[in-house]
Amino acid sequence: MRKFLVSWAVGGLALWVASLVLGGRMEFASFWDVVWTALLFGLLNALLGPLLKILTCPLYILSLGLLRFIFCGLFLLIADSLVRGFEISGFLWAVVASVIVSVVTTVLSAQLRDGKEG
């Protein structure tokens, strides 16, 4: 349960950082909109991500894994349509946001892992 909550918090923080970087192209109306978007985005990634990876395996390999950012961008657009206080300006900005979220999540996860070992 703790791992899930930490993952959820890291995802929420990464989404918030992406909204700061993208400014008006990605916005949250409140803190709770960040929380619900992070939950929905995480669930979509956990449930649909592996399925899409299997179904598009040849394209995934040819793109050297960059197709993942396209999928995450689509997941952000789905979250945009379901979370009332979350707005993103379009598919291109959703893909850019997915790259930012990926980088921030990787950095935060590495920091948390290093904190446990030390």
C-alpha cells in the first residue's frame, strides 16, 4: 500500500511540474484535480499500457520505445476528458507533457531509491 501511495504522489508531483513548465497549455484548477488526474493517469498506464505495448510490439521496437510517449499523451487526453478541473491544449502538448512527466518521475524515483539505500 505504501508503494502505491508513493507512486501516486510521485505521479502527481510530476504532473504538477509538467503543468508549471507548460504554463497555460496544461492547467489544473485545484490540488484535488492534480490528485485525481494522477490516479487516473496511473491507472490508465497500469491497465492499458502493457496491453498496448503487446498489441503494437513491432511499432514499439521500430520506434525504440518512443511510442510510449504517444500512448501516455493519449492517456493524458483521456484524463482531460474525465477530470473536470484538468485542461490540456491538444495532442502535441499531451505528448510533450508525457515526456516531462517521464523525466520528472525517473528523477524522483531515483532520488527515493537512493534515499532508501543510504
